[in-house]
Amino acid sequence: QVQLVESGGGLVEAGGSLRLSCAASRSTFSINNGGWYRQAPGTQRDLVALIERGGTTHYADSVKGRFTISRDNAKNTVYLQMNSLKPEDTAVYYCNADLFSESRLRNYWGQGTQVTVSS
């Protein structure tokens, strides 16, 4: 069965950078819309960034100017480049995408990856 596989999380100092990746596990599935969400303990899961199939992007105000979402359709992968990281960015980051295959579109969540920013 197809999955969204996340990678790139970890521990970084304030002001540093990380790059998250989210890829469909089977090449026969292509990503339509793709996005990144984050959830800190005791908080709601909030949208961080979204990229549409045509490349249009949307960002939460809290990350605008620091984070960049991008995609490589040939690799069925969505990326989140995170620069100038702050301790308030600490959370579990989840990839979400609509996957298309055989004329079917279905929504999937990644397993989550921990991002911790130290002060």
C-alpha cells in the first residue's frame, strides 16, 4: 500500500536550518496538492505551508519569509526548507498530500517527524 514517507527532522540550534522531505512510497502515485502541518504538545495541528499542483504556495504568517515549500513532481516529493529557526518552531511536523493514481484521488498523512530548536 502507498505511504507518505517523511525525513529530515532533528535537533538544531536557534538560527539554524533544516530541510524536510515527503515522498510517496510508490512511483505510480503522483502528488496533487501537498502541505506541511505542525503540532506542539497541547496544541492544535496547524497548517504551515501548502503548495498546489501548479506551484502556487501559501504560508502561515508565523513562518512567512523563513520557510519555503517546493516540489519535484518527477520524484513525487514535497520539501520544506526551514531557515532562521526559532524555539517556537519546535513541534512534530506532518506531511499531507492528495495522491493520484489510476484516476483516483485520495488524501494521506505522513508519520510525523520531530523538529526541536534549542535556544
